[in-house]
Amino acid sequence: MRGMDIEAEALLQEAQESIEAAQNYGRELQQRLHGLQQARRQIKESASQTRDVLKQHFQDLKGTLTKLLDDRLVTLLQEVDVIEQQNIKPLDDCQKLIEHGVSTAENLVSEGEIAVRSGVGEKKEQLCSFTKKALHIQLDSLPEVPSLVEVPCLSAQLDDSLQSVLKNQIFNHGTVASRPPVQISELVERPGGILVRWCKVEDEFVAQDYRLQYRKSVSNHFEDVYVGSETEFIVLHIDPNVDYQFRVCARGDGRQEWSPWSIAQLGHTSLVPHEWTPGLEGYSLSSRRNIALRNDSPSNGVLYSKAPTYFCDQTLTFRIETIGQTDKRDSIGVCVEQLIGYESLQRDKAVCISTNGAVFVNGKEMTNQLPAVSSGSTVTFDMEVVNLGPSNNNEGGNFKLRVTISSNNREVVFDWVLDQPCDSLYFGCSFSNPGWKVLVF
């Protein structure tokens, strides 16, 4: 019996120690739970404060950028929510673990107290069972709870720089001008187009770019037709005998905003657009017939204009859109009449320039030469009547035109003598190889 009492006392002592360990374990869990609650409160409060700060900050800016600021606010609030949820979840899991541990410890204490109070016959068995259970629970294993410095403390990093920028931009936005700095100075009729020229009316204004717009008079919508540094532009695809309005503005050097618009000017053209003759094998035309493309057909010949639409004192312009392989027979120019059967304009009653820059008058090559044409090159013809009537010179002609051909910032000027007056001229081109594309206006 004495041996049993010693064994029971040992078990009792062990049970008492387990109870004390469970109590200490419970207290540690309670402390950790309190720390967990503090961490949780810190996240919640800082998240709430951050939301309030963000809302207030963005509320102050809504007057100018309401939509953008609302979108940004939603994004930041979502970030707060994400950070909050990502960091609250481990604490929630830890809290559940601690609460379960507290419940287990309480149950273990209750079982231990029952075992201690049990009768002598039952005490040994219950104490053994209780001790084994206490050892199985591992009362010395405590979950890790982060300290306050280890958990997030949300805040919003905000400053007044955006307000300063907005305030400065608003303060400097818009100007009052007594008149626009540029005005349209001239509208010149062209076949199927209008040449628009403009100029500055403020000497102190330094223009970086100009912007030209136009519209039909019956339309309510202006559309951009040119943006660049030049002070003139030919607006194509203009319907004959239809009124159009034109306006221009400028952007000052180093500025982003455009100046006020010029006074809208009304213009029209009575000249029908230049067109190439359709149906010639070897050439494909655009829908407006102002662009000709030399195709792969082996057929050679001169492509003429549909009608003699070029008149003196006008400018005829060819723009080379794409180039092909050159040939000495290639030509771009004007002629008195259409002559079928020729492979080039390098013939009588015609003036032309070849793709290598050679100038031909009535089939004879001049000494003066222009630069070879390339993709994007423009070749212009300007003509004026020098004299009408009988001529006393030795050339035998009685009609003389002064011709100026310009290409790549170079020009040649000569007199073209014809045997009879000519009110209007045809234009034409001939290319021996495919790939050449030319626009006429």
C-alpha cells in the first residue's frame, strides 16, 4: 500500500505540475491573443485613418480632376484592403489556434482537477490518463505571435505637389488675345484644289508649327489638313465651284497649346481637277485619276491628261510617290497635243524633264540640268506668255512661253517657241519600268 501511495503522490505531483503548465500556457495564450488583438486593431485603425486621409486628399482635388482622382482613390483603397486582408488572415489563423489552445487548456485543467479529486481506486487510472493526455498536448509549445513592430502599420504617402502643379497649370491656362497671331493671307485657285498661304501678324510671336483646317461651308465640322512649319499648303480634293472655309492657328516656340484661330476665309476653285486618261495599258490610276502607277505591263507609251487642263500663269505640280528603275526615255512634262505612238515626251511640241534630271525642249536636250528625281520629289512647271503675234527673231516662231521648271530646290528658265498660240496644254508622263507612281495637281 505504501508503494501505491508513493506512486499516487508522484502522479499527483505530476498532475499538479501539468495543471500549472496548462495555466501558464493559457496565460501565455491570453497574452498572445491580446497582442494579436492589438496588432489587429493597429491594422484596422491605420487602414481606417489611411482611408480617411485618402478620401480627404482626393476630395480636395475633385474639383479639377474628379474622374481621374476617383479612379486613383479606388485603386489605393483596394491596395489598403489587399494589404489589410493579406496581413489580417495570418493573425486570424493564429487567433483561432490560440483560442483552440485556450479551450484545450481549460478542458485539461478541468480533467486534472477531476482526476485529483477522484477516489483512491479510480485516482491512479485517471491520473495516468490525465498525465498522458497532458504530455500529448505538448503544453510547452506556444504559437508565435508577431510583435507590433513586425506587423504592417498602414499609412498614406501624400504631399501637396500635385495641387501645386494643378494650381500653376490652372493659373497659366488660357490667355486673352486682341487678335490671332497668324492670318490667312491668300487663297489661290488650283485645279481641284486651293493653295492656302498664311503669315504672322504679330512680329514678336515666334511660331514653331502651324495648323490648317478646312470645311465645306455647309458643314459644321472643321478638319485638320496640315500641321507643320511651312506657311502655305495646297488643299486637294476640292470640289469645283463649292465654297470652303479655311482657318489657321500656330503654336509658339516651346509651347504646347495652340493659339486662337484666325478669321475663317472663304474660298473656292472653278478649275476642274487634273486627271490622267484612263484605259492606257501600262498604267493603273487611282479612283480620282490624279495618281498614275506604272504597272508590270510590257506596253510602252505616253500617258496623257484627260483634257488640256493646264493654263499659263498657273503652277503644274508632279509629286513622285514611288520610284522604279530609271530609263533615259522617262519623262514628265507638258505638250501641245496628244500624239499616239510615241514612247516619250522627248519630242516636238513638248517640254519635259527626265527622271535623271535632263531637260528636253521640242525633243532637244538642254545644257542645264536639274537633280535626278527621287521618292517624294516634286517637279513644278510654271509658264507665262512672253509675246503674241508675228516674231522678228530668227527662230521663226510667233508664240513664245517662258517656262520655269523646278525640282529639288533647283530651277531652269527658258523660252519655248511655238508656231501658233496655245490657250491650254496637256500634261503627260512616260516610264519604261514598273514601280513609278506620280501624283499631279
